[in-house]
Amino acid sequence: MRTQICGGWIRWFNMVVCFLTGIAAVLYAETGLAASETAAGEQQEFKVALVIGNSKYLASPLANPVNDSRAFATKLRTLGFQVIERENLQAKQIPSTLREFRASLKPGAVALFFYAGHGLQIKGSNYLPSVDADITSEEDVPMNSIDLNKVLDMLGEAKTRLNLVFLDACRNNPYARSFRSSTGGLAKVEAPSGTLISFATRPGSVASDGQGQHGLYTEYLLKAIDEPNVQIEQALKTVVSGVKKTSKGQQEPWMEGSIEGDFYFRGGPTAAGRVQAAADPLSLEVTFWESVRSSGDKRDLQAYVDKYPSGQFVTLAKTRMEGLATQQVAKSRVTSVDKAPTTNRRKLVAISGFENKSTFGSDKLWDTSGQLLTSSLLEMGVFRLVEWEKMKQLFDWKALSANDLVKSPESREKARKILLTEYFLSGAVTHYDVAQKSEVSALSKRKTYVTDVRVDLQMQDSATGEYIGSASGEASEKQEFTGDFSGGQTGTWDPKSGDKALNRAIQLALNKLVENYKKHEDED
């Protein structure tokens, strides 16, 4: 009897132990996976955001953008983002803000850019103007705005894993009357790989600033990113539905681009799925492999091999790493000049300086040359550029007039980091001569001034110092003063005549340089 009782107690005790062990295993699986996800998140999911809200415009102020940016920045911080926040951004603050954002980006990170305020397009490129923008013509826009293409280039160069761009910037253009064209809203953008761009409304359309505390688009966006376990694409679809319904079809958010893998602002796969994966080591390996199999970075594939040295996908991973190594060698043999720039992804050119190597003694000749070159580049529309006036704000004029920014690797690297440029365009006035000739006849006296100018231009890779191309241009301008029977008409040389000759010489040299540049591209 006693033996039976003891046996019963032992069986009962074993059942309890098994039950508690099972619970402990599940809890361990949940907590262990959560810990591993947290560790992985700390290493692989570094998230950084630049959030800007512009309300206090000199022309046409807006009510809600600063409210939108504050709420969005606060929400992102609760979701684990490192946030760089700016309100009512001024033109002089744009370069330092972009530099700070670029310095915060890391390879493999999640990068986010949010902007609320006025937005406008010029020749198919999108600009986000500062609140103190002094814009009287289209040429003034780049100097007073964030160039969206520059932000996209910056994200592409940083090799971030995922880029998210949210633009509540399609309100009416307050500067439209000053423009030659009056297209409303923002232009369509060709999003780089791994980038999603969400517009508050369709390209070319105008969005509402909202009747309440937030813009209509941002109001729904804040709700969407706070929903747990919702993928980013699905979240943006709910934003589209909400805005379209509330505006009765007058405003429809728009999305460009695509990403690989899944991204959740909050949460992720269901808890049940995580427990099942934790209980099944094979599922964990498969999940790990699926997350890196399409990566273009050898380090991701090597991480799988290191974690699962005997895994079922090791051979495939090593084969893919060998293929990536071969591709890298092939790419390294290609020149640094990419294929022909498109409308939205044109190469950025900085005018690094103009030297006066002629005998003409004008101290301001370098300044006039830089301004004329800027105007010609804007009219051609082949490149995006850092304007001459902005160059003078960022660098000492003596360094510019002596072309010091491109003469030494140290100066070039410093300028490249500040300007975020791919190419430098520099020049020299190698000949500038004003000749006077007088003629006397029975009928009159004639006096003639002839201004001869020669300009040399060079394009240089800002990263390597390689000269991409060079070209020269020559031009002449003539002034004539003719008298009559009563005597000769007097007159002096007009500097405007010299400016005309200088401008024509620059345009001739620039046309040749661009032609040579495109030929260089075609050969590649």
C-alpha cells in the first residue's frame, strides 16, 4: 500500500515537473528570442531620421507643418529612431543640417527623411524651400532650398539598408507668379533601390494643409505608423485610403520605389510565430538565410556562414560571396563617371574657383566668371550644381580665386565633404586683352575697342582627383565710336562689353566640355 502511494506521488510529481518544464521552455523561447531580436536590432537596425517642419515663411506662411514635424519626431523617438529635428529651417542652415544627417548614416541602417512645408518643382526636380527663401525667379530656387535629389544621392552613397522619405510638401507654390512655368505640386521621382518615397498627393497635384492641428496626410501617417505588426507598405495603403476618403477624392497620397524584405515601425511577426521559430532551430536558420540571401553585401552572407558553419545553405552562401567578389573586381575597373545623367539623377557639379592668368588686372574677374558660369549651367540643365554665391558663403574668396579647393587632396576632400559633390568644375581666364584702335578720315574720326577673351575649363572627380575633361573657349567683342564733320565722337571702353565676351567664351568652353563628358560616358 505504502509502495503504491509512493509510486502515485512520484508519478504525480513527474507530471508537475514536466508541465512546469514545458512552460519554462516556452517562456525561455519567448524571452530568448526577444533578447536575440533586441541584440540583432541593436546591431543591424540602427534607425536615424531627419525631420523638418517649415511654417513661418516670409511668403505664404502655413499653420501646421511645425505641428506635423514635432508630432512625427516625437513618435519616431518612441519607435527607437535617433532623430535630427529642425523647425523653420533657414537657407544658411541647410548645408550644416544635411552634413549632420549624412554623418549620422551608417551602412545597413534604416534612414528616414520627413518634410512638411512648401514644395515646388523646377524642370522636373523637386525643391523644399527655406522659410526665409528670397525667390524672385526660378534661378533663385536652388540657392534657397533643399534639393530632394541631393538627399536621395546622400542616402544612396551611405549604403543604408532601407530609406523612407515622407513628403507633406505639395501645398500651393507661393512663388509661382515669378516662374516661367507654373506646374503645381511636386514632380515624380525615380526612387533609388531600397527606397520608398511617400508623397502627400499625386505628382503635380496639391495637398491640404489641414483644418485641424495637422495636415491631412500627416494626420493619417501618424496613426498608421503606430499600428503594431503592420508592414510599411500596408501602413501607407491605409494612409491612402484615409486621406482619399476624408478629402472626398480630391487628395490621393502617392508612393514611389520598392524595398526588399519587411519593415515594421512597431512590432513585427506575431508572437505565436516567434515562439514556433524559437522552438524550431531549423526555422531559425531558414529565417536567417531568407534575410540575407538577396543581400549585395558579403558581410551579411559571411554572418550566416559564421553562425551556421554546417548549415544547409553554406555552399550556396559561399558561391554567392564569390560572385559578389567577382562583380566588385569588375566594377573597380570601370571609370568613376557613371552613365548619362537623367533629368532627376544628374551629377552634382561644384564651381570650385576661377583664376585670372591674363594680364588684365581686375580683382573681380574671378567673381564675374563664376557667376556667368553658374548662369550658363542653369540654362543648359545638364548638371545640378552648387551655386557660386553659396560657394562664396562656405569658402574664403582667396581660396576660390586661386582654385585652392582642387589643387591639393586635403582641400579637395574637405570641400567634397562640405558640398556633397561628385565633380568639381574649375576654370581660368588665360587671356583677356582690350585693344584700342583709332582711324581718321576726311569725313570722321573713328575709335574702336576690341576685347579678346580666352577661358579654359576643367572637370575633376571630387573623390579621386581624376580629370574627366577639359575645354577652351575664345570670343571677341567690339565697340565702335564714330564721329562726323564736326569732329570725332569720344567714348571709353565699356566693361559690359568685356562681360559679353567673357560670357561667350565661357559658354563655348562649357559646351565643348559637356560634349567631351558625354562622349566619355558613351565610351564606357
